[in-house]
Amino acid sequence: MCLAIPAQVVELRPDDNALVDLAGVKKEISLALLEGVAVGDYVIVHVGYALNKLDPDEAARTLRLFAEMGELTPDGDGFTVH
């Protein structure tokens, strides 16, 4: 099963790419499917592509659910990925 996860955009890069952060894990992804993404936005990431933007409150709720499932652990500054 594949999973799409919320991640925060920390840097915009050339060619419709961005660097995102999830619990300190940084990954370059494609923004080719979206318009108007800015640093600080949360996006849903699946197989290296941002699928849509996500409200920060919804991102926080989703990350808390992952934490409840034991996939992420709150660490004071965000979450730790397991």
C-alpha cells in the first residue's frame, strides 16, 4: 500500500521542484502538478509529487493521526519518523 503524507515546503527549486521537510527528513519533490506553492505551505506528497496543498491545521491533525498509529512521534519541534 502506498501512502501520501503531508510535508512542509522549505525551499523552492528550479524546474518545478521543491525541498520538503517531514520531521527533519528532507526530500526533493516535484511541484509540476500544482501552482502557487510557497515556502511554508504544506503539501500532500505521494511518490515524489506534491498532489495538493493542505491547510496547516489539517496537516497538523493528519500528522497527529500518524503519531497515534505509531508512525510518527511528537518531539517538541514537530515529529520523528519511524
